[in-house]
Amino acid sequence: MNTHLSTKRIVLTGLLAALVVAGSAIRITVPVEITGTTSIHLGNILCALSGILLGPWLGGAAAGIGSALYDLTNPLYVSEAWITFLFKGAYGLAAGLVAWRVLGQCSYRRAVAATAAGAVVYAVLYLLKSYFYNGLLLGGLAPAAALVTVAGKLPATVFNAVVAVVAAPLLAVAIQKALVKQHLRLQ
């Protein structure tokens, strides 16, 4: 693998980070009685796509930076932007590791596996944060009540993961085919 950080790869990382911001902004915020809100959005699709197209490190950077930038534009999420950077970065990193290190060249099945891996990593991190950070630490809730907050966030988390597992592989394969047709490579 070429580890040279070319201008093209830096620009593509910035482009995908910008797309993550835009995808994160396309959302439906769902009120959850105990914890405040959860959201259904398109950002996860682009976090997975970042990892699949750019690889683990740049894909993770694009996913983390783009998601954190979105959080910095929304007063509801500003205080957690640093956590979002880490957790969404882990989403792109996991998808990129599976797509590039474990599975090799992009195909639909491989992109599905990569997206699913990223979605599982992110969902676990997000739900743990909801329990420990938002529930126990900030919310001061009893463990049972904090667990209820996780249950309230679970439907949107699963929905976002499923939408990403369906959409990101389709986009990844289409983009890869277009790049090959134009004799361009991201890797």
C-alpha cells in the first residue's frame, strides 16, 4: 500500500469530511423523554464511505472531522464534539480496516462487511456513551434509569446502521466503478 500522502488524498479527505457534515445535517431529531433527543441522519453513510474509499486512517479522519464539525454547528451537540470526533472516527477507521486490510479490493459484499463493521463499532461506542457519560455521569441517573436511556436511543441507532449498510456499499461500488472507468485510483 502506498503511504504517501498526496495532495489528491488530502483534498479527497477534506471533500469527504465536508460530505459527512452535509449528511449529518440531513436529519430528523427525535425527542426521547429521559435523555433529550436522538437523531436519524445520513452522516453514518458517509462515515462508512469515507473509510471504504480512503482507507482506515484518512477515512477515519474524514468521518471524525466531518462529524465533529457538524456538532460544532449545532448547539445541542457542541459540548460532545470531541467525543463525536473519536467515535465517528472509529466508524470510518473500522470500515476502512475491514475494506482495505481484511478484504482487499472493493466489491459490494466487501463494502457491506466494512460498513457493518463500522456500524457495529460506532453503535457500541455510542450506546456506551449514552449509558455512562450521558446517563450516569452527566444525567446523574441510577444505573437502571441510564439503561432506559440507552433503550430510547436504540431504535434510531439501529435505523441509522441499517440505512448505512444498505446505502454506503452501493455508493462505494458506484464510485469505484466510475474511478476505474476514468483510470483514477484512490488507493
